[in-house]
Amino acid sequence: MNIPEDRKYTKTHEWAKLEDGQVVVGISDFAQESLGDVVYVEVPEVGREVAAGEAVAVIESVKTASDVYAPLAGRVVAVNEALAEEPELVNSDPYEAGWLFKLEPADAAALDGLLAAADYAKLVEEEA
């Protein structure tokens, strides 16, 4: 299981990475594997204010549809436009090309409240 240490994780399997003052958000390798082949991604609108834990995106796969939750509060400043044409990027590269959206965090320190890679790995082991 691929769990990069350069980002934080949520119990609902999103990852968050601070990059140039913005927080890039996607779903973990475990989440994309659980979903199966992704066929559609609905991303939030740019400019939308979101609360931590709020459902902000939807990923549809051949198996199911699943909500994606904001890992922290903030304003959506960018979305991954490539996913409209290539939703499978979420499967093939969940930590880079398959990112979902970027937030301008209300409080970047809130990232510290998320799970470190080792803690997330333990959570995944328990769920597997």
C-alpha cells in the first residue's frame, strides 16, 4: 500500500498536502483501490467555502459512488480539470496527477490535527 509521508490523511481516506500556502486534496491509494475503476469525478466549484468534514466532491466507480470530504475548512481555489476527461487518473496516480481540488485553508495549522502516514497506515490495516 502506497502511503507517502509528505502529506496528512483523514479517517475517511482523503490526503492533504500543503503546497505554496494551498492545500492539495485527493484520495488515498487505499480509497481508490476500494472504489475500483473510477468512471466520473464531480469536483467542487472554485470559490466555494467548505467546512472541515463537509462532503465536497463525488467519485463514481463501476462499483459505487462515494463522497469526498474536505480535510479542513477553507475556500476552493482550484480543481483538477483533467479529471473531466480522464477520471481514471484517480486510480493510476492518486497522489499526483489524480488530485481533486486545492484549498486556501482557513487555518493551515489544522493540518496538524490530521493523521500522519504511520497513523493512517494503522487505520488502513484495521479496515483491511
